[in-house]
Amino acid sequence: MTDTPEPRRSPLHEAHEALGASFTDFGGWLMPVRYTSDLAEHHAVRQAAGLFDISHMAEFYVDGPEAASYLDFALAGAISAMRVGKAKYSLVLAEDGGIVDDVIVYRLEEDRFLVISNAGNRDAVAAALTAARGSFPGGDAPTVTDATDDYALIAVQGPAAQSIAESVADIVEVGTPWDEQKYYAWSAARFRGEPLLIARTGYTGEDGFELMVPVAAAADLWDAVLAAGASHGLVPAGLAARDTLRLEAGMPLYGHELSRDIVPAQAGVGRVVASDKDAFVGKDGLAARTDPDAPVLVGLVAEGRRAGRAGYEVYAADERVGEITSGALSPTLGHPIAMAFVTPAASAPDTALTIDVRGTRIPATVTALPFYRRQK
């Protein structure tokens, strides 16, 4: 037998304990799953704002004159086309085209990038970036530095996010005014003398900002954002609310909608792949995996209160056609929603299917993702 390692703790763990959080092991980290109520935290993000600790995410710096060309090779997207100040969603692929992880890339300078990956895939992404350095066909491969242990990340998300963020005490020297910062862009600032990266990104389907700060300043920044948001209805929110929010927004979760067994086109993220690039890790593997009968990701909506969950089977008449990857009773919409991989023949919008919910067939209808779009 082998000992299971103790989950890591966020730099904000004591702050979460003081707020009465319940915890769960997520990606090898002990993270808050809720503070009060899953529903209350979910609704707060949709109606006002929620504050999330996302310090479990992994951060990698990529530095060097060939950094952009290297990331074009190491990742699926056209990274070199990004301007300084922008962010881009991309994928790390295995040689066979399977998805190692989904990431967000920030171009900090012409020759300097930040790659943020999922907590549970930190080692896999580190290994993939290292392997890509070894096979990079360009000039000198850049330096890749794992900086996960040096930074904390928090996210303020919701309609009131901008009003809250711009009123946080001691955030100064903001490079781009809050109201001018575009979606999937970032700006530099300082918080009590420490460097602060402000990104207009998120995982909830709402407006919001993700703030990256050195670990030493994390607790002070968390408290400052909570204080600034008190009059706006801001609440701390845990992983349970984050999951239902991202599901309503049709955003994939690694290990559910994304995995090494899935290629991007199946999961609806084929647009991320810049297939016209001369070479990138996974290009040949993707070309070899063009099975027209491979299952594809769809949205499902149902009536009533019984929701399909991950692993539940999906049927067309009496034929099993797929399996749910994520599902819940939508707090915002008031009816069950799910994402599922189904056969192409069962994937057209408005197709009538059923979900086997503990032995009972629940009628469901295929729908386009996302389930929810915020009012802009």
C-alpha cells in the first residue's frame, strides 16, 4: 500500500476557516466547497458578485526570444498572433491528439508569457511543456518556470464585479482603467507594494476579474476585496457554486468534458486548434483521429426536478447513445441541465432523448450550449 499525500492548502486557508467554510479535496488541494449555501452563493454571483479562491491553479512562465514560436508548437492555438496585454484560451495536446489540459495564456511581454493550467494537471502540463522544449523545431527553446508556489489567485465574478474591483483599497497603478479593460485581456497594477496581475477572465459566465498576487499579499487582498464588496452584495463562494455556474455557462471541466481520451472537436473546442500551423504537438495524432462515429458533446435540458449526473446513461428509444459528463438542477433556470457525449446521430438540437436517472427514464432534449448567457 502507498500513503495518500495530504492535500495542499491554499495561502488563504485560514481566511476560509474563519469564514466557516466546508472543504473538499480538489486536484490535490483542500479547497472551500461552500461557506453557507450552494444556492445562495450561486445566486449571489448571478445577481451581485462572488469571491472565489482559485489559488490551486498552476502557473508557468515562458521566457525567451523564441517563446511565441515555442508556444505555437507546444499548444494547439495560434499563440504568436496574440498582442501584449491579451489572453487566450488554448489546449495542451498529447501526441495522439488527446487533451492533456485546457489553459489560459497571457502575453506579458513580446518574449514573456504566463500559462495557467488546472491544479490536478500541474505535473502533466509541466511534463508536456518540458517535452515540447526537447522537440521544438525552432531555435533555442525558451525557459519554462513553474511559479505555482509563488502566487495566489482570487476571482471576483458577477454583475457588480467591476464596481467592487475598482473600489478595492490599495490597488494602484492600474495600467488599463477598469472600464476600458476588455474581456480576455489583462493589466498590471500594484497592491500594497506587491505586483498584481488583473485579468478580465472567469469561469462563471459572468463579468469579472481574476487577480494574481504574490502569496505574501494574498490574505490582505482577499480581505480588501471582501471589504470593498460588502455594500454590493459580494459573498465568498466555493467550488459547489463554481461548478453549477460553469455548467450553466457551458464551460468544460477537465476530467468530465475534457480528457486524454477526447479530441478537441468532440468536446466542442475544435475552434481552439490552429490546424494550419506547420507543426504542433498532437497535429499528426489529430489527423489520424477523424472517426465520424465518435461521440460529441451536447447540452441536454429536462423538465421536473430530477437531474442527470455524471455517468448516467443517455438513450434514444431503447438504444444507449451516450453518457452524461456533468449535470445539475440549474439554480438560475429552474430545471435540470446536463452536458453529455452522445453519438452524432443523436446530437442534433431538439432531438428527444431520455436520461436513466436511477432506473427511471427522464425525457430530455438536445440543446445548443451554453444554457445561460449573461445580459451585456
